Amino acid sequence: MLLDTIHSRQDLLDIPEDQLGTLCSEIRQFLVQNVSRTGGHLASNLGIVETTVAIHRVFDTSRDRLVFDVGRYAPPAGGAFWLSEAL
């Protein structure tokens, strides 16, 4: 599984672009398995997978801070996010 090979941003960057769909499918499977066991909100997590992978490939998330607003009053485009200083 590709998901098991990711331990850093560089690991994500090393995944070829044509395998990112597979990675996103694995992430969704992980979310469904865990949320069905623990309970919680699932739809918003499933809807933001590709966006999150893209953000982590574009921005240096070890340095760039990302804040996701996925609350119920977030914009319909799947939530707003802002970049600020390092984590």
C-alpha cells in the first residue's frame, strides 16, 4: 500500500503523479474503516482528500501552516483554508 510508505512530505513527493489516485483511494479506505469503528463525521473528510494531497505536494507543510475551516458554515467549495507561519 502506498499509504504505508508515507512518513514525510518527501515520501509524498516521491510518489509518481499517476499513482496519486491510488493513494487517495487508500486514504478514503483508511478513513471509512476508522470512522466506522470510532464514529464521527465522514463526508467532509472524504470530500477533501485530493485537495489535501495536492496542498501537501505544493506547500512545504513542515514550514507552512495550514488551517482548514470545514465547519458546517464553510463555503460550499469544501472549506476555506489559509496559509500562515510555520507549524
